[in-house]
Amino acid sequence: MSKSQPLSPVYILHGWTHDVEAWQPLTKILKKHHFQPIVLNIPGLSAPLDQTWNLDDYVAWFKTAIKGQQDLFIIAHSFGGRIALRFEVQNPNRVKKLILIDSSGIKPSSVAARLKRFSFRAAAKIGKKITQNRGARHLLYRLAREQDYLKTDGVLRHTMANIVQENQLSEIDFVKAHTLIIWGRGDKTTPLSNGRYFNKHITGSTLKIIDDARHSPQYTHPDLVASYICDFLGVTNKS
């Protein structure tokens, strides 16, 4: 890609986190290769949210954020993958290339996962009653295995309860965008079996597994992740 050409925007949908600073090593590399990485501030996480949302609300927000652009390049991590998947299925032919990094979207059916979802629903319903009892609060959140839940307010707590109920399994077969899937082999949040399912059911997709990475390889292995992304987007990463 020539330096005289305009920068190609790449929209980044981060995971369920309040901190987007950890994306900087990856975005710096992408900038060197003449991309314009745009880390979107997601309501309730890296931006304010004053009412309870569900996944469709987040998709509507994203649609507004991209301002009618076509032929999109999207990088989506974890929760961000949920937004990207539903947007792509509901808006065919708008996403040119999709990069999923340890994406959520497949609702696990294990006993532990069902307990986690029950805990979220219970905490959302009980609200202030349980937050007044520190011991009970920590026990419930420990059962839920979600430390970020300790930091949520009522709006985000109800929003998270809505999100974890979503199962996008039936949507995956309808993803038509050219898709790269990057996964940490040691991911215990969204296991590698999920990545293999995405790869099997998204026609023409490519799966890259990073052996010594976990749920956020873009943080721990930015150079390797950048090389996969640049190759996929048609640029050789020569740092």
C-alpha cells in the first residue's frame, strides 16, 4: 500500500473491559502499515451508559458509529465479536473483512456456565439487597466467575445479564464476510473449541492459533497478531 494513499479505517470493537489502553501496541503497528485503527468506545464499558441495553441495542449503536460506511474492516475481540457477528448477519455485504479474536457468541451449556448465567440474573434481580452484604456479594460473584461484575452498577449489571443470555450459534452459518479467526490456545474464557466451531461454520474462514496465548492475544502477542492481520488485509508486516 503506497504512503500516498489515504489510510484505511479499521474499526475495533473491544471486549468487556473499561480499559482500551492495552490496544495501543497493536494499533501502533497497524498505523505503521497505513491503516487507521479506530478503537470505538463502547457504551457501558469505555463510554457512559444510562439505561439497560441488550445486544441489538449495541448493534444499533455500532451502525450509527460507522456512519453509513461500506466495505468495512472490523477487528472484534470477545464481547465485541458478538456485536460484529450480529451486525454482519443483519447487514450483509457491508463488512469486507472481519477479524474475530477469541470471540464470544456461543452460549456454553456446561453446569458451570449455567450457574454463571443464573448468578448474573440473580444479582441483577437482587440488586442493592445483595450489594449491602459484602460477603454474600463476593460469594455470588465468585460463583459467577466474573471479577468485572464486582465493579458494575445497576445498568451495566442488567445489561450483562441480557448479554450472557444470548446464544448466536444459529447466526454463525450466515456470516458471509471474509473472516480471519485468531485464538489463544490457552483461552479459558472462550475455549479454543469455540474458535474451531467458528472456523468450521464460517465459509472460507481462516483460523490462526497462538500456542502460548490465552483470551487476549492482541495484548500479549501484538506483533504476531498484527502480522496475521496485516497479511489478511493484504499488507506484509515488516517492522
